Amino acid sequence: MVNKHGPVHAAIGTPCWLWTGTRDQKGYGRFWIPGRTPAKPHRVAWEFINGPIPIGLAVCHRCDTPSCCNPAHLFMGTLAENNRDMLNTDRARGPALLTSEAVRVIRAAYAAGTTQAALGREFGVRQVTIQAVVTRRTWKHVK
């Protein structure tokens, strides 16, 4: 349920591993492990590679892609650090705000075959917003 051939993140240089299963409203993957609450794939990926997540810490995304579970794109941080990272990457204004990096990820994922509807769900915007991005009616300046 992971597409390891997602768009390559420009700053990191490796592809996002996109969860293709069920996602929550914010775009984070989720699945069920017997005896646990619904699990988030990025947290399970972190635990598989690095061990248990200490209480009070979060598994954060360097790539700002909620469905990504590539361990190379994840880092451990406090909730305060995660919030600070959110502010520094323009994610604080709400899920409908797209960044230049998100536009690049959307265009690459669409070119790789991800549907506009799926991208809309992942980025918290309507399909028509994704259509405007991939047809370059909006964000024309982003290459």
C-alpha cells in the first residue's frame, strides 16, 4: 500500500513514499493493527527503522507531505518543534493554502498518474484547485 516511486522532493533528493490506502481528512495515512488504535504509516515506518517513539514526541515530515512514509523524509521532534516547522513552511494558514513546493509535488504526482481527486484529498483542497495547478492556470511562475 505504499508507492515508493512518488515525486522526488527537491530539497531532500529522494522520492516520497506515498501511502495509497485509507487517509484521514488531513491526508495522513491510516490502517489498523490488531490491538492498537488506528496506526499512521509514517509513524510505523519510523518505528520500524528507529524503534519506539518516546511519549511527547512527534514524527514530522521534512517533505510536508502527510501521506509520505519514507523514513528519510521523517524526523523526530517535539510538538513545539513540529509547530515551528509548520510556521516556517507556510503550513500554518490551513490546508487550503498551497506552497510552491506543494505545487511541484502535485504536478509531479499528477504526471506520475495520481488522480486530481486523490491529490485534492491529500492536500486538503478541491479537485478544481488541483486542476488549476496541473493545467498551470494558477501558480504559473512555479516550474
